[in-house]
Amino acid sequence: MLSMLLAMLETEEDRERFLKLHGTYEKKLYAVAVRVLGDRTAAEDAVQQTWLQLIRRWDRVSGLAWSETEGYLVTAVKNAAVDMLRKERWEEALPEDWDPPAPETGETDYRYLVSLIRALPESYRRVLELKCVEEESNREIARRLGLKESTVATRVLRGRTMLAAALEKEGYVHG
């Protein structure tokens, strides 16, 4: 993995700085991730994600003073670990004895819901399509649309609120 990360950097100076960062902080980042996740394998994944994120943002990170990089890296690995916990919580498997409800045709209701989504303002519509239909994470949507992750979260929340209001106006009750 390290050789792949180094290959992503353009100059020898960048590779040397990255190797220095990696050698100095690899064990600390791993320890932080283990504390957050409580699982050594998951912690390794969080650390790898952090190094990859560092490479993706190398222009910004390489401009930091050496004294600022530790805080940046520790925060980045904590965020990666917390994101993994959130994703794990959302992807929790259903019990094996779960009996799914019988499928309903609901074609009319589906088309109506699609028409409501299409009627939303473009910025909310696109975010909801990516979130609900393509099942992308807020981070993936932000990267894809060039937005901040917090902006995506806000648009998802507001878009769902608009949909709920439109459905309630038509007599549907949610809760």
C-alpha cells in the first residue's frame, strides 16, 4: 500500500515528506483508530483511508507546518474511524429469521413519489437521487457534486422535509 501511495505523489520531495510523516505518525494513528473502533483490523482500514485522504489533499497538507501535521492527521484518522462506525451502524444485517413483507405492486404510488422528487428544486432533487436511489454516502455525494459534506447533509434533510410536506399535503401521514 505504501508504494502505491508514494507513486501517487509527483516529486521526490513530496515522497520524502510523506515517508517522514508516515514513519513518524503511523503507530500513533493506529493507536487512535484502535481506541475509537475497538478492533485492530478496522483500525488498519481507518489508517489506510487516512493516508489515502492525505495523498488526495496533498497540496493542502504539504503546505502545513510540520508542527500542524500531527493534529491534522489525528483528526483525520478519528473522522475516518467515526465514519466507519456510522456506516457499520447503518449496514447492520437483518436477523436471519426476519420475514420480509409481501411485495406490493404500488406502481402508482411509486410514480407519484418520483414525480414529487422531480418537482423539487434541482439542488435538492439531485442530492436525494444520489442518496436514496444510488445509495451513496454524504461524502461520496459531496465529492461527486463538488460540495461540502455538511451542505449535502443539509440538502438531504431539507429535501426529505420538502417531500414529507408534499406527501402530508396530499393526505399521506408519516411518523
